[in-house]
Amino acid sequence: MNKILYPCDICNNEEFILFKEKKGFFGDVTSIVTCSNCSLTFLNPRVNKTIETLYEHRKFKPLQGKNKNSRLNLFAFGMSLLKSHVTKGTILDVAMNDGTFLNTLSSSDWNRYGIEDSKLAYEYCSDKFDFKSFHTNVHECNFPNNFFDVISLWDVLNRSPLPSRNITSMNRLLKEDGYFLVSFEAPTRVLFRGVNHYFTPFTFNKLLTREGYKSVEFYYIEDTGDEIYHKQKVNLNENNLKESKIGHYIAIFQKIKN
Ligand SMILES: [Zn+2]
């Protein structure tokens, strides 16, 4: 059994049940384990590579074709959910990749900021787009406290080795009653893509609730690349890892005022 890199990120438990073994993103054999207490499922050991290393491995390339269409559909669906809560303000896209998401937002409604760990991706965005882009991450960025109305994280938290740490850093940046717009993939889509956490709606909600957020929207969608053909409101007690090659969860969480 490999050494556990960290205790469970939700409940700090250190006892796990083997879920399955798999070949990791970097060719290593690793296991996926489930926390015996809260049922969070994650890689053991977790991949602790920076996004820069991931891009060096796979080369940064702007999205195109069906991949780009699929992201555009996901972004549009996310924004349609957000619309009933907030329609304009200051937004931060974390790990903005090639900037496609921020570029879809109207600059008259949204004051747009993007951060990216990858220098190549950051340079691409700052050359191409007029939104504000920064080569940094949520821990090191120096935006003022309570600055953003919305922080978006497209398939970011499930890749992080310690999502709770990311959320803690973002807490400072988000206004009281601000929103997280988040997505993560259904598990089998991502077995070989450096994902650390295999969230279910139940475990994802548990993580965010513990950090002081409440779920206001939570959906499961499937798309063909060209269109979303299945949308389903999610039950937050749903705790089976939904095996799907094409499924995405998308959710909005609001910060609870303290
Ligand atoms: Zn746990």
C-alpha cells in the first residue's frame, strides 16, 4: 500500500478502503481509496504536481473543435444557472487556461479577472484578450479582501491535492454572500488526467459546507461535444460515483455571511 500523502481533506481521517487501482497520469501505478468515515474518494498518493508541470507534460494548447464546443456549452449552462443569483459584478476565473470562459462574458456586465499558474497559458491570454490576467495562483495573488462577487473554478478543485486549502485562500477574496461557480467531471472521464479527488455531490457538498458555503444550484449534465443532451438536478445525498465518460457536475455555492 502506498503511503497516504495527507489525511482525508474533508474529515482528517486516516483510515481508507481501497476503491480501485489504476495507472497514474505520469505512468506510476497508484490506488484510489475511499475515506472510511466520510466516503471522500481520492488518489493515494495524491499527485502533487503543479499545473505548469502538467502542461509541460501535455503541452499547453488552446482549446479547439469539439473540446472547445463542449467547454462553451458547459460555460453557457453555468452562466444560465448563475443568472438567477447575480448578473453582473467582478469575477475571477481560477486557472483560466486559454481564457475561453472569460472571453464569453460581456465586458459591460463583468469586470473580468483571470489567474493562471501556467506561464504559457498566461502569456497566451494576456496577448490575446483584454480582460485582466495574472500569472499567479489563489494562494499568492494579491487582490484585496472581499473583492470578487463570483469566483469560477472549471474542473479545478478535483485536480487539487488539497481543495480545502484552495477554498480557504479564496475565502479571503470572495465578498460576503459571494458565489463559487464550480464544475467537476464524473470519474471515468478523468482516470488518466491527473485528477486527485473523485467527488460525488454528497462529498463535494460536504467539503463546501464545512468551509462555510451553501449549495444554491447543483446539476449533472452530459454533452455530445456539440450540445448538452441531458440535464438533471442533483440530490445532494447522491453518493455513488457516477461512471460516465462524458458527464459533468456543475454547481453554484454561496458564501454564508458570518
Ligand atoms: Zn473523510
